[in-house]
Amino acid sequence: MAQFFLSRWLFFRLLGLVYLVAFLSAWSQVQGLIGSRGILPVTEFLARVHEQVGAEAYWRLPTLFWLDDSDTMLEGVCLGGVVLAVLLAVGVAPLPISFLLWACYLSLVNVGQEFFQYQWDGLLLESGLLAILYAPWGYWPTVSKETAPSPVLRWLFCWLLFRLMFASGIAKLMGGESWRDLTALQYHYETQPLPMWTSWYIHQLPHWLHAASVLCTFAAEIVAPPLLFLGRRCRHVAALIIVILQVLIAATGNYGFFNLLTIALCITQLDDSVFPKSLRSRLMPADTAPVRESLGRTCVTGFAAVMLVLLSLVPFLANLHFFELLPRPLQQGYQAAAAFHPVNSYGLFAVMTTKRHEIVVEGSDDGVTWKAYLFRYKPGDLEQPPRFAWFHLPRLDWQMWFAALGRYEDNPWFERFLLQLHEGAPEVLELLEHNPFPDAPRNLRALIFDYRFTTFGASAWWRRALLGSYTP
């Protein structure tokens, strides 16, 4: 029978790396986003929640910050997450460490408001919850002495990977005309939230190649995922296709740790035979006999699997527009557990944006001469090439992309952002690339532009046209 000791060993090291970059990224910006002098302070948010629902808030919004919502606590949770992630990556006590990492990240997500509501935040929490159940026992477990990886948990990882990819593919088919007529990728590289300089070059490719890329995307997101449930060769092929897609996405856009996490999920579907023989012989001696899982843990795993599969049907079938088929008790159970993010809804880029609108924030001391604030990764300066953020997720830059898709009135956080700029809050200014005012400006305004990539031969990376004022 196929064994999965080495795939689990590698998965937990990759998961530790994902947690590490997630907490490091959050640590570098948490004060400016949700600190006491940030855009959406945690203290004010928790006070509003408690005022609205009373003692029920502790269940409706589980977070460590009910104990202490200070800036020191914010820093401490991020620092603790970094330390725990390193321990997980080197293989120390994977079960308790996985639980603590999940609890710390859940605490950040539940108080992060608009800045921590991305699909990969939910994906990390869902993966982290499964990892708690999948983890081997012991303080320093070795591959040769671990209990055999649970096939039930491995199937749950398969189900998660299937839902992530298949739901994204179906959402594209059902939600966007540009996907159905194969033109979506003619726009994507230019209009995605945070392009890279590689995006500029890919955007210049001929339209027929973009159309072929759309078909390949559908193959990776709709055709490949069902293969995960077939024999080992089909499963390995499906995992390889998904990995290739994630590498290409990571090479042409900034999506934080999402791509690495998806690749880690693919690793759970590979049995030990795919790894080099030298690695197998070193970590798995020939006379190793798998240790069976205890009856108690098997029962816990089985019960958790049934509950998670049932709950996952709610967002999955809702994405397929079959929500009315779900029993009401199941819907209520999903809503009751939603604050813990045991299962989540997925469907990336269901509707492709065909135009890129960018908000440019400017300040002035006299109301005549205006100077622009520059962001670290968001397009602004026309001559500045789009940057690689690697695994870092610049959440303010991302949120500015979402704000440009809607109206000023629909983004109350943006007014708070402007107020903090007007007051010269150093924590918020740290999130930016360039502050043109040593002292806070007297006046602020936000304009909205239409940005487009230039073509070969141009001296700049972008060209833009003013559309008007974003703020009243």
C-alpha cells in the first residue's frame, strides 16, 4: 500500500514556512492597519462588537485580543507566530504548535476587519485546522517512528484542494463573460490587484496566446481537480498541473502566501514513492513498520471529518447556486461555526475587471501645489516598474485596489486612512513608500485615474488618464 510519511513530513515544513511569511508580513504592517494609531484600531472594533452583542461577542468573535487589545499584544501575537512557525518548520511538537499557530492567526483575522478578509486568510485557517488533526504526536517525532498518516485526513486535504480549484473554475464560467469568450487574460495582467514587472511583458503577448491560456486555466481548475479522487497516477498528474498553475500565477502577480500554501496542499496528495530513493532510505529505514493510530484518535478524526464535510457543503453548493438544496439546520450550523473559519468559500477572479482604476492620494500646504503619496507596491509613478512583493502581502495596497472598484461612500476605512495621513500618524506613514510632507499637510484629496500598460518602445511602464475626484 502507498505510504505518505514523507509527504506529511514535507507538508508540515511547508506549512511552517507559510505561517512564517504570513506572520512576518502581518507584523510589518499590523500597527498601521489595526494598531491604536492605525486605520482601523482593534480597541474601537472590539468595543463596538461588545456593545452590539454583549457577552455573546466572545463566541461570535473568538480572539486572544479580548484578553488584551494593546499594541504590545498585537506585536506579541505576531512575534509568537513567527517563533512558533520556525518550530513547526523544523519539526518540533507539530500537534500543539499547529494548534497555537491556528489560534494566533485566527485572532488576527477576526480583528483585522477589511484588511484580513482575503480568501487565502480563510484558506490558511482551514488548512491549519486540518493540520492539527493530521499532525503526528510527540515533541520531536521522527518519520520512522510516527503513526501512519490518517487516510481520512488525507482525503479531507484532497477535498479542500478540490473545492479551492474547482469552485474557482466554475465561478469563472458562471460569473464572467470575458472568461467564456476567452478574453479574460487579455485584461488580467494589467488589471490584477498588484502586477509585477513580468506582468507587463506577458500582457504584450498576442491575443490568441491569451485565449489558449484561458483554456489551460479551465483545464487546471475544472478538469484536473476531479482527477484527485481517482488512482494514484491521476492524483499525481492533477497535483502537478495545479502546482504548475500556481508557479505561473506567482511569477506574474503578487498574491502573498496563497500560491505556496496551495502547493503545500498538493504535497499531501503525493505518496512517498515520488520522492528520491536517497531521501526515503535516509528518513525511512527499510525495516520500519508503520505504527497504527490509536482507536481514540481514529474516532476523533472520523467525527471531525463528518462535521467538516457537511459544513463545507454549504459554501461549496452556494457557489454553484444550489444553496436552496441545503437543509436549514446545516445552514445554521455553518453560520454558528463561521467565526472559527473551519470551512470557507472560494472562487478567485470570478468576474474579470477590464479596466484599471487607481486612487492617487495627494496633499498640499497651499491648495495649489499638490504632491502625491507613493505606495510600496500599488501603481502610482508612471516610470516605476511594478514590483515583486514575493510572499509579502501588502494589505493596504490590496485594499486600495478594492476601493477603486467602488465608491468612496462604500469604503469608510478610506476616510480613516485620510484622517491618519492628515494627522501624520507615523504607523500609517510606514505603510507607504514616500511621504512628501515632513509635517502633516493642510489639505488632502484623492483623485481616480484610469491606468493602462504602455507598449514596447515607451519610456514609462504606465500611462494614465484622469477620471475625476474619488472623495467628495
